[in-house]
Amino acid sequence: MKNIQINNSEARDRQWRRAFLLLLLAVTVWRLLYLIITPLDLVPDEAYYWDWGRHLAWGYYSKPPLIAWLNALSSFVFGVSPFTVRLPAVICGSISLWALYALSARMFNPRTGFWAVLLAVAAPGSAVLNLIMTIDAPLVACWSLALYGLWRCLEGEEGRWFWPAFTIIFCGIGLLAKQMMIFFPLLTLIFLGASREDRFHLRRPWPYLLLLLPLLFLLPDLFWNYHHGWITLKHTAHHFQGNHSFWRFETTLPDFIGSQLLLISPLTVIFMGLIALGLYRREPKIERRPKLLIIFSVLPLLVFVLLSLRQRVNANWPAVFYLSAFILVAAWLTGHGSLGSNLPAAGRGKRLWVALSGLFLTVLIYFFSFYIGNTAIGGGAKDPLHRLKGWSALGHEVTVLMNKNSSQGGKPFLIAVSRQTASELSFYVQGRPRIYVWNSAPGVVSSQYDIWPGPVGKIGSNALVLVETELGGALPGGLRQVFQEVRPLTSVSVPMGAAASRNYKVYLGRNLLRWPK
């Protein structure tokens, strides 16, 4: 009888593993297909980081260099197109799902692993995270792999040094993606101190190596920052400078909580909170598995809730902490009662409701990308996708203007007054030329374009200057003096949808005389 039960259990595990593989394949294929058929242009950050990849370096203005390196690699291997810019995001997303399954299946069983992945796929934020190529996609991939490696470290002596090295490596690579990875070793130490069963690891070297060795990955970036006035550190610190008193949270706190409910799905967040509350009431009898998941999810999320009391918190900042939350909720949904005796057992109905609530919002995101442009709010401030519209059309219009205003010296080069416009033009203008940004505050670095050399090789050339109408459309102060002559040329307006257009004033600058250092 016992052998029959074991065989039945193994058969069920194989079924759930196959279900996961089919889910992973379906999600990956759909995401790749969506990259081909999507009507959405690159968001300014995507074009900005792609432009970084054309200027490889050990560091950049606001972020570590991994995003630029990935963009450069994808462009080198597959060529340059919106598809290839976003391809690494899809790959990182599939890696994250695999690691999430591997971890939850090892902590609990393959059934829990499948449901953890389904919750992640159903999260609306996941659709955005793994389709738009920003720094969060490689960060989440590295965090999920490091978390899997950490659990293997905690399991026992198998691969005694392999798994610590594995965890350290992906923690270090994660630091090259985003500074948020610095929390990983800190949360590890908190868990080891809080878990009686795992506290003995504090007498071993690997937790302290995990704290220190990943920092070595940042040495080239730190060297770059040393030669650029520690600009990345200054930019990062700027994010945490609250602009009002501690108790002025009427907008920042609701905005943060609302964004998390929408990005993760309301029921997943609610059940995560209920499970955490149930576990809190059982302290100190919490079993080590949920304790690890709580420390890597609910604990840092509470820190961000407190931070939102004094300042605006970007919705994507806590993205990595939801990996553990998905496993926590999936474990309860699949009947692991040790996660909270105060909660009723989760039946099939609850599992379906939790998954469907997120899937409904996710499907809406995909649907909106094709449909919302034809509605009355298309392209306007109420259109959540307005930042991804109108850029390719703008690039076409500017290309036409460059050709029309060519001279014996060749086509005019381009100057923008915002890094968003500059990065989009650098991608969508024919030939993808270098775009320069006019800095109205000399000596103040506000983007990577202020660090790169100006058009010193363009002395004597003509230029087209694009100024957003929403910024007034007037030529910035000082720009007129660097040319022999500047005159208004035309206006450009490209539709983003029924509700709005991108509007620019275009000036023609003749004979560049100099450029501020």
C-alpha cells in the first residue's frame, strides 16, 4: 500500500511538472509573439538604455551597467529593432519563472510550484515587467536565481561550496542590474538570525562571503563613478529625499498601496497579508519555510509602506519581494496548513478566484494595447499606455525634415531639450544618429547625455533643434548663442490617439560655433 501511495505521489508530481513546462512554453511563446504584433513603441526608458548600449562603459548616470551590456549583446547578435530590444526582457522573465518553480517545488512540491508560477504569470505587473526592457527584468531574474541558490545552501551539505558560489554570483550580477539587490544578503542574515534551525550557518563563512563578495562585481562601476563625481550614488540618494513632512501621506500611501494591488492583483496581495498576519500570531512557532518567505516578502514590503508615508514610492521598486509572496500564497492555496492555522483551508474555488482575478487584469493590459488607441481617451493622460505611443511616427517626421534640410555639409544633426525625446529619436530616426541634449543648467548633470561629449566634431554644421510644445516651445536660453543663426523652421505634430498628440517646435541652427563643456 505504501509503495502504491509513493507511486501515485510521483505520478502526480510528474503531471504538475509537465503542466509547469507547458505553462512556461505557452507564456514564453505568447510573449515573443506579442513583441512581434504589439502596436506599442519603446517607452523612453527602453530607448534610453538601448542608447547606453551603443556607448559601452563600466558605469552610467543612474544605474549600474548590466542593462546597457544586455542591450548591446542583443543588438550585436540579433540586430536592432523593437523586438530585439525587448527580447532580453522575455528571456529574463522565463528564467525567473523557472527559478520560481524550482524553488517552490523544492520547498514544497511541484503542485505548489505550478501555482506559484501561475500567480506570477497572472500578475498584471509581470506582463509589463517581462515585455518592457528596463532594469527590473534582469534584476528579478538574478534575485529569483539567488533565492533558489540560498535555499539549496540551507538544505544541507550537498554541493557545499557550489550553492554558496552560485548565490554569490547571481547576487553580484543582480547588483550590476540594480542597487536593490543589496537587500538580498541583508535579508539572508536576518533570516539566519531569526530561524533557530538555520542559525548554525552564522558560524560558517558563506553568509559573510555573500555579504561582501557580490560587492566586488561593482568595483568597475565604482571606479567609473569615482571618475565621474559619484554621480550614480548622488542620483540614487535623490530618490530617498522626501519632499514633505513625515505625516503628509494622504496621497503617497494610497498611491503606493493602490499600485501594488493593481500590479500584483488584489486577491494575491490580500491573501499575502492575511497569511502573514496568521503567521505573526503563531510566532515563535513559525516553521522555517514560511519564515524565509515572510522575511523575503512581507518584511521589506512593510519597509516600503513606511517609506511611502514620507515620499512617493515607485510602483516597481518592491518587485523582487513578490517572488517569495507568490510562493507563500501558492503554498496556502495548495493545502500546506502550517502556513497559518487561523486561515481556512483553500479549496479549488479560492485557487481559481486568486488566479483569475490577476489574469483578468493581465488580459485587459494586452487588450488595451490594441484597442484603447481607438477610444476617446487614446493617447491622453488617462491612457495608461500613452508613454509608448507616437515615437516611431515622430522619428519618421524628423527623418523627413533632416532630408529636406540637407546641405553641402550633409544632413543636419539633432538637438533635443529632454532626454526622453533624445533617446526616442536616437532609436526611431532613420540611421539612428547620435542625438545631443542641450543642458540649460551647465554643470548640473541630469542624464547620461550630459556626461557624453557634446557635438564638438560638428563645428560648422547645421542642426535641427526640437523643443516640446508642452515645455513652452521656446528656444532654451543660451542655445541661440552657439550658432551663427537660429530661426524657427516648422512645427511637428504626431497623433498618439484620439485624445492627444506629440507636438514640437523645430528650429534650424546654422553653423555651430561652439558647445559648452
